[in-house]
Amino acid sequence: MTDIAWIDLALASARPKALGALLRYFRNLDTAEEAFQEACLRAIRTWPEKGPPRDPTAWLIFVGRNSGIDAVRKRAKIQALPDEDVISDTEDAESDIVERLDDSNYRDDILRLLFICCHPDLPATQQIALALRIVSGLSVLQIARAFLVSESAMEQRITRAKARVAKAGVPFETPSPQERAERLSIVSTMIYLIFNEGYSQADPRHEAAAFSDEAIRLARLMLHIFPSEPELMGLLALMLLQISRRPARFNAGDEIVLLEDQDRLLWNRPFINEALALLDKALRHRQPAPYQIQAAIAAVHSRANRAEDTDWVEIDLLYRALERLQPSPVITLNRAVVVSKLQGARDALDLIDPLGEKLGGYFYYHGLRGGLLKQLGLTSQAREAFDRAIALAHSAAEAAHIRRQIDKMQEEATQPIAK
């Protein structure tokens, strides 16, 4: 029970709630983080010898709070913290904290912690980096490797983000129901950004690939403390359905395998079943929202045993509903794939051509456009679109996938016509 692996897991699980409570107490992100780290060090020293506390989170909050107070006092040259034996003997105080945790707004502590990390003043990359560092506890080196920057550069990025948050003066009062709903929406967006940062990596061995798993962990945490929020159910269902395809997204040569060509026997069925149950529960609330609809689209794919069994009519209806709810050129681009299946390449091309100005710098726009032009036999225009897609590719695997389309098109053009 007290081996280091168990302690690491306990500390990681307790981190959001404990750090959120310390942040509310000290109202300073650096002080709260330092206090939590000191509590973790004390746990590593004392738990193997004395055994784990009844509630690790309460223990960490109590010890972290005392440690933070001591640090503040030391800076003011006041008295030091009591001896280790006094600090570690926290049974009575710990029990008091456990009793008050359920009555306090600890849900809002975690929500506030995540909300601070996705403050609107921060660019998306800083939001992700700050959340992974503060909430998830990843090291600066781990995050730097994922973003392909040096450790010092990432340290500076996180430091700037903290400074910007401190300057913004984020309120620490318990949010109203309306503010809580707004924060949930912002936090959900940030969690999905973390997920996509990992899921979009073509190389599954890339450091950032683990971000998807961390995003799912954060979504589970949010759903645990807000169990009746249907859009959180939809978000978690969407990510589970997408990640369920991970084993089939690349072949043995690390080449991208499109959805319609994937071996569906490799899909993670437990994830799919969990997601479908979550989605059904969310839809019973009759509060349709973007993540629920996106999850419903992914669910249609997951229910088809073969690509040719896909219910494209249902997917088209869902995309139309999503367009009405959240108009976006990217959503229209995705619906164009469905239109190509139902009505043909020409109608799909007519749908996406007006999007060129808004999506001119988007890899998937040019990749889809090239594929549609290729289907229509417009090879020179298709080649131009494919070349543009290669220039915008985010990874070598994406570029290689487009090059294979060009090679295949050239092979087909040189084949003799059968008589």
C-alpha cells in the first residue's frame, strides 16, 4: 500500500483538488504550487514509514497549507513551521478537513484552477502548457519535448502565462450558476484543445500523443464533480470514440490509414461502449450542444461494422444540426465529405469552393479539395491542391499521405485505356 508507485498515483489523483483548495487559500498560483510540492515531498518521506493517511487529499491540503504559511512567514522573517512529527500527526485536523470538503465548494476550487489555466488573455499554446504543468503536474521538460522547444523556452512560456494570469486579477469568489456554466464551457474547450494536441500527432510515439489520455483524465474529473452536465458527457464520449480508433489509425510503417480503410476489429470496444452509454445518458437531458452532436456523429461511425455500412444520411442530418448550432467553415468542410458520399464529388466541391478564402491556410481543406478534383478527373487542378496541402502539412506522415495520392493519380494517368 505504501510503495512509491501507489504514492505517485495518489499524489497525481489528489493534485487538482488539493492545489485548487490551496489556490483559494493563498490566492497566488506560485505559492499554492510551492505549498503542494512541499506537501508531496513530505508525503514521500513519511507515508512509507507511517502508512498512508485516511484521506490523502485532506492530508496534502493541511500540510500544504501549513507549509505555505511557513513560507510566507519566512519571507516576512516570522516563526518557522513546527517539527515534522507535529506536522505529520494530522489525524484530527485531517478529519476536520475531510468533513468540510463535502460542504465546501471544492468543485469550484477545481473549476477555478482549470479556469485560470484557460484564461482568455492567454494564447491557446500557453493555456495548454499551463494546464499540463499546473493541473496535470507534467514536468517542464515533458511539455517542452511535446511542443518541440527547449526546456528553458517552455519555462519562460509558463512563467509569462502565470504573470499574465496574476496581472489579470482572476476573482476567487464562488462563481454564480451563470458564471459556473460559462467557465464549464471555457474549460471544456481547453480540455478538447489538449486532446487534439495529442490526437493530431501523426506519430503515436510522439511525446504529445499522451496529451489525449491526460485530456480524457481531466474530462473524467470534471464529470465526476459535475455529474449532471450533459455537454461534459458529450465531450468525454467524443474523446473516447476518437481515441478508440488509435490502434487502427496507422499501419506498420507509421503511415496514416483513413477511417474508411481502418481495420475496425482493432478499435477499442470498451471505450466505444462506455462512450455510447455516456452519449445516451447525455441525450436524455434533451439539451443538444456541439460536443454531444459531434459525439453522435462519431457514434454512427462506431456502430458500422464496415465502412460501407455507415449511415451517411444520419451523419448528414447531424452535421446540418451542428451547422445551425455552431456555424463554422470547418464544420461545412466536414459535411462536404458526407455530401460526396451521398450526392457525388461535384456537389461536395461546390459546397467547399466558397470556403477557400477562410480555409486557405488549412491542410485538410486542400487535401479534401484535391481528392474531389481527382474524382472528377481534373488532375492538374488536383495536383495543385495536393501540392498546397503538402506545404501546409503538420507532420511528415500527413505530407506522405498526400504524396501517395499524387503518385496514385499519376499511375492511373499512365495506365493504358482498356479496349
